[in-house]
Amino acid sequence: MGRQIKIIETEEFVREVEKHITGHELEALRLLLASKPTLGSPVEGLPEEVLQLAWGKSETLTILYMVSKDLGTIYLLAIGKDDPGGPGTSKKDEDSILSKLVSKVRDVGIGIGIKELLEEILKSL
């Protein structure tokens, strides 16, 4: 039996996910990330543990997530539609999520542990 991966969904993610994908699609996303935790791409201006993944069939969504250094925990942070003008979340989502993440990381620094970083990020959302 393989190593178990813990997946934690933030309130922001839970609030938005039902607007974009079905329960079956969410389970497929969880299984995909559990099998390949580092599948996503780094987000400029954020620590290397924060990744984004373009995902979906009928519409492309951006999944923003964080992976613990030991790859044992995945934090699903946010989900949003891609902006037709470019990659990533829509402008509204970008303003409300990514910008806050970048600002918070700059405020608290990247020298703290991932748990503490996540706690600080979630306080700012």
C-alpha cells in the first residue's frame, strides 16, 4: 500500500468549488493531486510549495494549492476560471486570492514553516 496523502480544503476552496465542478470531478482532482502532488506550476512571487494547476475539460480552471515539503499534505486553497486574456484565475479571483497570497507572503516572509505560512495566508483571505 502506498503512502497516504492528506488533502485539506480551505473555506475559500469549498465555497467556490461547487460553482465550477461536480463531486465526481472533485474526487478525480483529489486523486490526481494525491498521485502527483507536484504536478502544478510555481506561482511567481510565492514560495515553491504554492502551485497552480490548469485543470478541466469543458472549461479550464486554475487550482491554487500548497504542498507540504514532505509531500504528505496538500492544501487546496482556491479554484477559479481562467481569464481569456491570460493564464491563471479570472481578474476578480486574482485580486481576491492571488494578490492577497502574494502580499501576505511578502509580509510574513518565507523563512517560517509551511503550517505557519498557511495559517497566516488563511487569516488574510
